[in-house]
Amino acid sequence: MASIRELRSRIRSVQSTKKITKAQELIATSRITKAQGRVAAAKPYSQEMTAVLSELASNSGSLDNPLLNERENPKRAAVLVVTSDRGMCGGYNANVLKATRELIALLRDEGKEAVLFVMGRKGVSFFGFRGLEVSDSWTGFSESPQYSDAATATSFLVDLFQAGSGTEVERPGGDGSLEGVDELHLVYTRFQSMLAQVPEVRRVAPLVVSTDDDSSDDTPSRNYTFEPGAETLLDALLPKYVATRVYAALLDSSASESAARRTAMKAATDNAEDLSKSLSREANQLRQAQITQEISEIVGGSSSVAS
């Protein structure tokens, strides 16, 4: 049985841990509101971009843009995985990495080589520990992503897709080259609610320009006049559309990460509180037993002296 000193030391340790988890819970709670606000603020731009591209696609005739056309016999598929830079967020990373492994297995069954690209230090560590090659990675912004972060990664990935398998593409900064790909897939976590964050797999190229799920079906068609031509604008806007989709995924993942961290830290704080109470009860019982024993010894000694 542990001594009172050991129990008190454990109580202090648990209380210190509780302070950390409580602080993380409060920080995550404050970030969720900001993350949700950024998701809502980015949605009108994404919807308008989708509407314009839908109109462009319907006016560009043959739709011969490589981002819209399926490749014959695709061989290589790029997989962009969005994870967190920090831990302490429950099963957030485990769920998205599980979805990634399932996607890789599916691609291999289809005879395609999966080429991994990772956002977030946890994903880089996960694949590195298992000896899986990560072709490129971007870290340091999972909790507060900017559009420039999405654009930097998307620019290289779009270049790889437009080049296609069998063609080498120079890396940004001249750090070697990488063979092109025939498909682009995105794996991220979609924010549903404070208690529900769902891993989602989406193919972003070749892409199908479609309206968002929450857009109204009775939205009137728009009469656009394109200058320059529709195909020229389509060539310019499609890469930006892909970047917008990736940025939206980063914002969703950021909100999901904060929500998952808040839930995990609240559970850890509650467990620390329960453990602290349990240890305090055990310490009190042990102290009461010692006091009772000391009183019994004193009474016994007094009785011996009196007799």
C-alpha cells in the first residue's frame, strides 16, 4: 500500500496535469468560434467561384482542359492528407490517417501508385515511422491556415497533374524533380458539430465543378458575358478553384482539430478531477487509520503504566 507521502505526491502531480488540460480546453474552445467564423466567411467566395466556373464550363464547348478530363489508364495518384501539427486531440489524426490508408489500399487495388503529400507534423511523423515515403509536406499552420498555405501546395500539385505520369516536374526552389500524376485526392476532416468530425475523401482532379450541398436548387441562372473567352478564363480559374477547395478543407480541418482537442481535454480534465478525489479519499483513509493506531498505542501505554 502506498504511503501518505506518495499519495500526496501523486495528488499534486494529477492536479498539475489538470491545470494543463483545463488550459488546453479553454484555448481550444476560444479557437473553435474563430475557426467556424472563418469557414462561414470563406463560403460565399467558394460558392461564387463554383457558380462562375459552372457557367464557364457550360460555355467552353469541348471542355478540353486537363483538369476536367479523365486520363486513359491512370498510373499515379497524388494523395494530400491534412493532419494536425500538435497532439492532444483524441482520435482526430487517427481517423483521418485510417481513411488515408483505406484510400491507398483502394488505389493499389485499381493498379495505381499512391504518391503521398502531407500537411501537418503528425502525418509526417506517422508515415515516416512506418517507412512510407512522403513526396512533400507542409507544416506549421494546421490551427490557423491561410489561403497562401493552400495556394503554395496546390500550385505544385496542379503542375504535377497537368504534366501527367511519365513527365518530370521541377520542385519549387529547384530542389530536384518529381514525376507527374494522373489524379489528385484530398483527405481531411469535415466539421459537422462540436461532437462530430468526420474524415472525408474527395477527388479534386480530374474535377467535376458542382454547386455546394447547401446551395439552393432554385437559384436563377446568370447571364454572363466572358472577356476574354470562356476557355481562357477556365484555364486561369480552374487552378484557383482547386486551391479554394483545398483551403476550405484546411479551414474545416482546423475547426475539427479544435473541437476534437476541446473534447479530449475536457475528458482528461474530468478524469484528473475524479482521480484526484479518489487519491484524496485514499490518503484520508490511510491518515485516519494511522491516527486510530496512534491513539490505540497511547491508550494501551497509559493502561500499562496505570496498572
